[in-house]
Amino acid sequence: MEMISNLQMVTDFIISMPQKNKVVEAAARAHQGTLTKPPGSLGVLEDLAVFLASWQGNEKPVLDKAQAIIFAGNHGICEQGVNPFPQEVTHLMVSNFEQGGAAMNQLCAISGAELSVKPLMLDTPTHDFTQTHAMSMDELLDAMSAGAQAVNRDANIILLGEMGIGNSTISSALAASIFGGDVADWVGAGTGSDEKGIAHKISVIKAGIAKHGLCSDLSALLAFGGREQAAICGAILAARAASIPVLLDGFICTAAAAPLYALSSDLLEHCLVGHKSAELGHQKLLNAMHKTPILDLDMRLGEGTGAALALSILRGAVACHNQMATLKALGIGDS
């Protein structure tokens, strides 16, 4: 799953894609019951350790190599004035990531993730989705393939993030087109839109949905998506092919994965969501996709920052799972 030459490949992949190892899952759950703590007392930490074990196929999971990827793209919908910042900011932030100056750099350094940024044709924005499809089929497949090729198959976990001026509008459009409902329920401030700006974003998305209709598969990416959203989907598929668990970031990253969920909810079984974004539509999106975020810190920066913070939680879960003493070793409950 490195080169995605047609969308039928994704449909075919669903039939044969790797599944979690239920034998290892049961063994890891049983191991939790032997540790020096009351059963279930570490709560979600126990579930996270078992989740990682089941996808890594290892009763004692490891996080020796965590890969964080930021995909960056620019969007033709910005021609409609949906963002208070110019698209040059995407270029500047890519440079900031490369020089180590962004929030994501600091959080990756603390959580122990190796960060890379993948700009995707920043000088050639996607098309204005109120006028035509955002991407051609070739553009979509190229972006998905770029995402798939960015995944390190030796990683123990993949963290996904994004950067792209205008992409909160893209994310709201993807969510609204896939799950329906009132468009206003999916639209937030993004990078700082005021009430007037939010109302304008809502009207632009309504115009896009009127043109393209609702979507129930990867056609949503053709109609509305950015290259970074398509690359995130490609990376998710590549990670699944290698049985590598994935940490998604917040609203934009979760919305990017929504077309895969629409095609088959099973495609995201190996994915965790790092945090609940303060962006308006994220809780609604999480509910629709049956995902529970690890953290809720009122963040809405993007970049993968919520995923990077959640990685530290996963490290805590793994440390307790792998390194705690057992009841038997302490002679507790021994007859």
C-alpha cells in the first residue's frame, strides 16, 4: 500500500487488511489482571496498553520508534475569503517546523516522537470546491500515495497532523458532506474567524454541498478535500497494511479520516484520537465515528499537537503494563 493507483485498491484492501490479534489482546488483558493493583484501577491506561498489544501482536507492546508526520497543503477555497490569514502562512509554518520553532516540535521532543513535515505542492492549491471538484482523480491518488510513502514501516506507532490555511473549512465540508445535518453544527472559528467569518464559511460550505451533494465514500476527498487530507488517508492505509497503530490529532485530522470511515468503519479500527479539539464540530464528529479521545485540553492548534501529548499518555500506559511487578512476584494471593 505505497502506490495507490486507483480507488478500487482501497475497496479491495478492506477484504484482506490486517486485523488486531485477538489472542494477544486476551493475553495482554489477562496480564493486566496479574499486576500489583486492583483490577481496572488504571482505567483507560489499561485499555490503551491492551490496544497497542493487539495491533503490534506483542503481549508487551513497545514504543521505541514513534513517527510523527505533518502533511501540509493549500486550498483553492481560500479564494472565497474563508480564512483571515493568507496562504503564505502555510509556507512559513512549514519552515518553522523544519527549524524546530513550532509547538509540535517542542511536544515531539518531550514525548519522544521523530517529526517530519511533508509539504504537498504548496504553490499549486487545490481548486475552489464551490466551482468544481477540489482535486482531479490523479491529484487525489498522488496525494494519497505521498501519504502512504511517508510512513516508516519500522515505526511502532504513527502520529498524524496537518498544516494548511483554509483547512478547517475543508474539514467542516468533509464532515457535513459525509454525516449530514445542519452545516452550522460542523463549523467553528478555525484560525480565528469572527461570527461574520463563521457565517461566511457556513454559506460557502452549503454552496459546495449543493454543487457536489452528500458523499458516502472517498468521493468526498475529490469534491472537497485538500492534499493533506488525502495524504492522511494514505498514511492511515499504509499503517494498517503494516499493522501499525495510529494516533490521529484533532478535528481536522479526524475529519480527514472520515471518508475512510464512510467507506468502511473497520478501516479506522487501528486508530486512536489524541484529543478532543475545542473546534465546534469535533465532539459531533467523534460521536459519529464512535471514537473516544484520550485528552480534552481545550486545544485547537492542529499540527498534531494533541497526538504528541497523547503519546506521553501511551508511554505511561506501556510502562505500567510492561514494568509493574506481578501479584505472584510479591506473594500476594499465593496459596
